[in-house]
Amino acid sequence: MSFDRMFHNVDLALRLAIAKHEFRPEQIWKLDSLAKERSKSKSFELDDDGSWTKKEKAATSKDYPTQRSLFDPLTRYFQMVQLYILYSAGINSAGQVIFALGEYLRQLQNLAAEYEWNAVLRYHFEFHSIRLAEMRSGDYSGWAVFDRNLGGQYLDGHMRRSNASKTNTSTTSSTRTQFCFAFQAGNCSSPCAHGRLHQCQHCKSDAHGSKNCSQKKAPVA
């Protein structure tokens, strides 16, 4: 089946932009088979020559409210990129691209399960924008590598509440089984501010720490 027939409902200009790696990530919704043409909020920027340029505002979770609204058209976009590489560069190059793009989809799904959706969207669109220049030079390897700098910028502090609660619960459970070393030396009043055990490590008494324990073995001379 020809490329035109496989993606017959994708505008030719859009297909060419994807082939040249000039496709803007925020326009990914145009590849959604269920999406209808919609207008996005516009802003205007003043150019150096004094003219005004119309610019679409950055995409948010209002534009892509569910994971499906991104993953469905993004998967289609990746299919088109893979086929372009297969037809133009051959099976070996296509194999590398297929792996890199598949790895990114896996990572993105994991991020979506762990972090707030709007934070994941901001990470994705910036990540995709960076990849465009690399792809124009024939490098697709960046798709397979998590960008720690972007992760710190867009994801840190935006963990889903359920995951954050599990992390806090796990940490609390762990500290509750640990002896408080400050208490052992007599320097922490009960109850422990950090939730650790106020018990003597030698006799398990909660009246004193190991420093003042009468059952502590004397050092061997």
C-alpha cells in the first residue's frame, strides 16, 4: 500500500512538514482521527521590525485533556516518521528509529502514570521540539534518552498525589522501625520528631537511651 493511501486523510502539507521534521509538536492533534478542526488561543508578539506576529499559545492539558488525546496522534506521527525513514534510508536506519521512538513512548507512558498530566505535557512538547533539529541532521537517538534537565524543570514537584502519598507512607513506615540515635545519646525528647523509635538499643526500655543503660556490656580490657 502506498504512503498516500495509508495516510489519505492527512493533509499533504502536513505530511511534507512531518517528512522534513518541521512539524510543530503542539499541532499533533491534527493527526487525531477523532479530533475536529478547532481554533486555539492566539497571542501577538512584536517583532524587531515593529510588526506584530500572530502566535499560538503553548499547549496545555485543556488542549490535551486525556492521555489518549496525545498518545493516539503521537503514535500516528511516529508511524509516519518510521515509514519515511524506511522508504528513504532503508531497513537498518528504520530499525534504529523504530527502537528509539518505541522507547520514548514507553518512557512517556511511565511518566504519565507517575506525574501530573499537565507537567508531562510540558515535558513532552519541549522534548519533541529539541528532537526536531537532531532529526533534520539524521540523528534519532535522542528519543530513547530521558532528558534529566527537562525532567528537573517540568516534572520535579509534580508527582501525582497518589504516588506522593505512597512514597511518604513508605518513608514513614521505614523510619518507624529505626532507632533514634539522638535518643540513645539522651539528646532527643519523646515523642521523636522524626518518628523513630525511642527505645534503648540494649534493653528496649523507653525510659532511657543506650548511653545510660545499666545492662550495656562493659568494654573488654
